[in-house]
Amino acid sequence: MLDPLRLEAAQELFAERIEQIPLLKKRAQEAGIDRIETFSDLVPLLFAHTVYKSYPKSLFDKGRWTQLLKWMQSLAVSDLSNVDVEGVADVDEFVERLWQAGHAVLTTSGSSGKVSFLVHTMGDRALKTRHIKHTQAWPFLEPGPGRTIFWFGPMRGRNSAVELAITNEQNWGAEGETRALDERPLLISEVSKSAAMQQRLAEGVATPDEIAEFEAEQKAKGRASRQELAALIDELLDRRHEPLLIYSGWAQQLMVRDRARERGIEPGDFHPDTVLMAAGGVKGLALPDDYRDQVYAFYGPKIAKLGVYGMTEMAQLMPRCEAGRYHVPPGLILLLLDQAGERLLGKEDEVDGKLTGRVGFLDLLYEGRWGGLITGDQATLDMSDQCACGRSGPSLLDTVARYTQLGVDDHIGCAGTIDAYVRAGLSE
């Protein structure tokens, strides 16, 4: 059984991190937790998924980089005092200064108006790359170089999605044979500017001149993006008889299928060593109910169709088996919680041998920060001793959805408490 070993590892990690991460220490003291003896002991120590963007937005908007660095330090293991923020012009330069000082900080997209800042060590990056190499293609094939990569996104920038692109290039790619949708760097400042304008439009405070300029910019970007996407799809189809690795969203894959039909290309007309990684949310997209089946039918039965469950804050992804279930790697502690994220679900909560609740986890890999998180996802865990694929242990059903997609309040009980910790820490 892995559970006793996981608890032992969790206690060892907790004993070290509580002395290194101020927010974790504060949370443990308030919850009265001084030792991890059961998985329930972990629940009060999990951070809400919003914690990595819990800084006051004014720090970001007004360029108060010293204060933003102080906030970041409350969540980081490494000493960030060697970061020089003198003369920083914008958030992209702020992140570059962190990297120059040896701190591998990654951001999320910031489409909501605030980005998450995730502190990694260089060791974290190496471990994540190794883990993904041996997990992402399990149990279908071993990764190896030599494929042309078609990546339907940017390949440059200090962003978590870009990091995954680079990792896949290292694990699968042929030298000089990566094709990305956007060769420009993904700049946080540009995404944040767009999100801020969307907010001004929603609030009705944008001026006519601002609206006209914004709409013109969006139209120009839209035209360029459509042209770049069409060119990438045609090149992919031109090279379909070579071994490829294709990574994109589901909607983009339906566009590939539709373009192939226009060109008279038959379904399944791809090199058998091609690997498909279609992923991403579909919120707000008008896709058919069977969009996955349509994509898989287009590529045919011979090529590997890989899938993982994970998120930006999780280093150890959960690979999908032949039965369509996600399996938990040994170094990840998966916890199913009640909707508020305050209680670990147990035997009494099972329905037909399954638990449905909010996903929480402790990722034991991270050196740079505490890997405990309460997510915004609802999932169902089959508690059977054996998966339908024949492997032992509980498995996660392929029915994961965000609470916001389900029309359910995404309120997490500890989120307000942690925000209070942050405000108090910044005022000291």
C-alpha cells in the first residue's frame, strides 16, 4: 500500500515547509496542526486555488514591485531578496528579473485580469520534465525524440503553457522541427491590458476613443490569428505522413478535420507513429456533444491518443489508461473534499462505490513552494481496488468539470482567511 508511505512523506515535507513558508505556518498554527498523521490533517493546510493570485491588484497595476515581491516571498521557499526590481518597467520585466536571480517563476494567462505567480526552483523544472516524460504517454508508448511537433499556441514566454510546450519539445521533438501557432512571446502585460479593457467595457466606463482603439486592435489580431491558424493546419496536413506530435484544443482539432475534408483527405490518413494530445476546457465553445469521438474518428484507430488530468499548479500529472480512467502517480496525494473544501470525504459519502467532490491534492514534488491545493474542479473517484484496465487502486473518472461550468458556486471556505493573511503580511 502506498498510503502509509505517502503520509510519512507528507509529514516529512510539512515539517520542512512549515519553517520556510510563512503562509503555511500561519495556517497550521490557526488550524492547530503540528503533525500529519492522517489525510484529514492535510485538509486545513491546503491553499485555495486562488492563493497564487491573492496579491492586491493595485500592486500589479501601479508597479509596486517591491511589495509584490514581499507577497511572493510569503508563498516561496527560496529567498527572493536577491531580486533587483529597481527600474522595472512592467510585469514582464519583473518576471525576467526573477529568472535572472535564479527563480523560475511561471505565470498563468491572466485572462481574468490577474495572473498567478508560481515559484519554481530549477530543480522543480527538471523533475517536472522527467515526470512528464515518463507519465504523459503511459501506458501506450515510450516518449522519444524524432517527431515534428505542431503546437497550437505560443512557444515563448514565462508562462506555464509555454513551459509544457518546451517540455514536450525536449521529450518528443526532432531538432528544429517544432511548428508553433504564434512565434511571438506571450507577454503578461498585453494579456492583462486586454483583460483590464474588458473589465472597463463591462463596467461601462470605457471612453468612445478607448473602445474604438480596442476594437480595431482586436480585429487586427483576429485576422492575423486566423491566417496563422490556417497556415499551421495546412502544413500539418501536408506533413501527415511523417511522425508528428500534435497538441491543441478540441475546437482547433475540429478545424483540422474540417480543413482535411475540404482538401479531400480521408480519415485515418496519418503516420501510425503520430501522437495526438488534444486537451483544454470547452467553456463558452459551441461544440457538439460528441466532439471527442469526432476528433478521434478523424485521426483513426492507429495513432496514440494521449490524455492526462492536471493543472498549472500540479507537477505530477495523472495519465489516462486504456479504460479512460486517470491514475494517481505515487508522489501525488489526491484528496476528494466536500464542496466548500473543508472536509475529506469518506466511506459514508460513497455512492455505488464512488466519491464525488472537490479535488484537492498535495504534490510531493515541489521544492520551491508548498504543493497543497484545493482546486475549482469537481471529480468522481472510483474507490474499487482495481480499475477496468486491470491495474490496482482507485481511479478518477473522465468526468472532471469546473464548478463554474456546472453553474455551482466556487466558494472555498479557506480562501477568505488566506486573503486576510496576505493583507496582514503586506501591512507589516
